[in-house]
Amino acid sequence: MRIGRARLALALVALATATATTAVGTAPASAGVTKTVRTLAPGLTFTKITLSSGPERIRVLTIDPSKVVMVDTALSAPTFGSFATVTSMATANGAIAAVNGDYGTWPPRPVHSFSHDGTLVATGSLDSAFAVSSDRTHSHLSRIRVDVTGQVAGSTSTFTVNAWNTGKPGKGLIDGYTPAGGSVAPPPSAGCFARLAPAGGMQWGPGKVGVAQAYTVGAVKCQSTRMGLQGDVVLASQRTGAAATTIQSLVAGATVTLTWSLGSWSDVETSIGGGPMLVAKGKIVSPTGCGYLCSVNPRTGVGVTKSGKILLVTVDGRNRGWSAGMTLVNFAKEMKALGAVNAMNLDGGGSTTMWTKRYGLVNRPTDCLPSICEREVSSAILVLPHVRKGGAIAAPAVAPSVAAEAAAWQAMLSDPGSTGGYMQGLTSGSLPHGGTLPASDYGIAAAFRATASSNG
């Protein structure tokens, strides 16, 4: 991107320190940079930045979590198996602003971990995550692992649940399944199983690290057929090995407590995954040389400032004369210039979307240019006009058609700034990741490479 980075950084630092209570403020043209700041609600401002060099169009939602507004997350549906637009997720959940969230994969679901109101929805692939504490006093944003452990009442020993609504359990591993996985992530077709029924409300773990839930053990079976979900949790393993022995040791009627946590993060009920990290502890950590994902693309990111404010940022791209887009490194520089001390990349490319209740779509997603439309995506980060405690994620009133979802997936798959480029970077080893990548990730990367090759 051919723009003066020092000049741009100075302009954006000035923006980050602007008075947030200004209802409408338009900065004079200076060094090719103009900006407009509007207050959408107490604690929420919307900033438009235009850079003549590039050109670039940047949109920023700045949230002060100490005010009444609240940052929340939404899935495209209560169970995996469909995509939805950011607008539909936002309106269904009463939001006043929103951006797209995590990358999506097929069948439709987010790529990374996701939790909501104390309920772990999925562990997903391991990378980074963003969470706001339940008391809204602080945010977490870093590379992270998801831990799930089980403990039988009266015993001091624990066992590990290795994945949650993610796939079939590997050798020696125990996976957990709930109705949220839908038809996308059901229990395996054969194995050793234990059915767990909730036996009380959710509780914080020691020091408010992790969320604990007690369950009563029901049926425990090793069988050649699937144990169906009936609104409960099902633990599953392969039919032989140490994991199978652990499941078979569970006794019907006993109490088992499952505790999930995001590393050592405290007071976390709701989180969303993404990656890679862009800024960590004030330093730019965005990878370089990661192929298509690192090149110039539309971008979406989330950041946290030193004072605890949350930044939701989009950069339009692929639109000659409107906005070029940014490399991953330059996007990290923008996030830092805006004041982020920690920042994470989200799904980008044609998925990049920002919506506000007052103005509707405030950026230009690329799938339908020169017309304006939205790509269906897996999840969203929402800004609510109030503090909400409890309650399920509302489903969009009108679900996309099967054809629309298939088209959205093909767009993500072939998009260098979205799932295709991300998976190519992961499987090539040019992007950091934790643990073993699922076989499906390699298949997505291969399909993307074939598309990229055919397009020259």
C-alpha cells in the first residue's frame, strides 16, 4: 500500500485521542486525511476516516464498557448449520452496531472457539480470542487455549475433555457434544458414551477462572451406534484405550462437574475467536510472509486500548477509487495507531461488514460491487444499548436459503482475506497455530490453492 505510514500514524493517533462525547465532528482536510465522529449512544462513537492516499476508507466503533452499552456476540443460528448476515444477527438481538466475527467453515460454523453467557459452544481450532468480563470492567484479547476438565464428586482426580462440538474424538481423547452442534457436530457414529444431565446452575471456578456446571451421569455405554443428544451433554471416545476406560468408569447417578476456561482469564462468560493476533502488549506481532492472507485485503479487527475501550474496525478494499484495502501488517499498524494495545484479526475480504442501527451498512462489502450487499457469515460482534444478562442468542427472523449459504461458502473458500486465505496460511505453516489442525483445514486450503491457481 503506497501511503506515508508516519504521516498516517500521526493522524490516527490524533483521532484516537479525540473527545468521544462529540456528537458530530468533522476534521478539516489535513495531509489527505479527513475524519467524522458521531455519537451513536452514551459510550459508543462511530468514526469515518478517509485517506486520499491509497485511497482508504476506515470505519471505527469505539465502545466504553464502563457506560451502559455492552459488547456481546452472536452466532448465525442457535445451532451450527447455517450462515446469516451481520444485519440480520444484529437486528434479531437488538443491537445498535455490529461487525462480522470469526471465519466460517463448512458445514456452517465458526472456525475458532465460541462461548456465550457461560455456555461453551465450541472449542474449534486454537488461535486467539476476545472476551469482555461479565462485570464489564476489563477485556481479554490474546492467543489462548480452551481448557475443559471433568471431576467426579468425591474424587480429587480430574479428566480432560479435549474438544467440544468440534469433530470425532481422536485416539485416546474425550470429546463433548451438546445440541448446539446440531447436525454439523453430532456425537460419533460409534464409541464409548456417557450422557450427562444438568444438575444445578452454573458457578464460577476458583478466582472466577472458568465456569463450572454439575451434571448427573445417566447412560454409560460402549456401542456401535451413535448416542443421540436429548438436550443433555454427551461425552464420547473411541471404543478402546484410556479414554474409553475413563468414560466407562463413570457410574450412573454419580455427579460430574465440568469446568471450562480460557486459560487463566477471569470473569469470562462470552468470547469469540479469530486470528492472527495483530498487536500484543503494544507491540505489532502480525505475521509476515503468510501468503494470500497477508496481502492487501479488506479487513475487520477488534482491539482494546490502554484505558479499556474496545475498538471494532473495518477497512474497505478491492474497490478502485474508493478503498484499496490493507496488508495484515499495515492493518496492525492502523490498530496500534488507533490506540489498541492488543488487537486481533477477524474474518475479512468480502466478509468485512460494519452495521449501525442509525445508518445501516456503513462500509462497502465487496461481493456485490458496484451494488451493495452482505455476505452471510458465521458470527458477529454486537454492541447492545443496555447490559444484558442471560438469555439465548436470538436467531435471525429470516434464515438464508440453502443456495445463498452455499454461495457464501464458495465466496469464503476462494477469498484470500477470508477462510480460504486463512487456511492456506495455517496449513502452510506461515501462520501460528496451537495443536494439530483438523484434516478438513487441509482440504479447504487445497481447494483455495486450486482456485487461486486457476485465477492466475
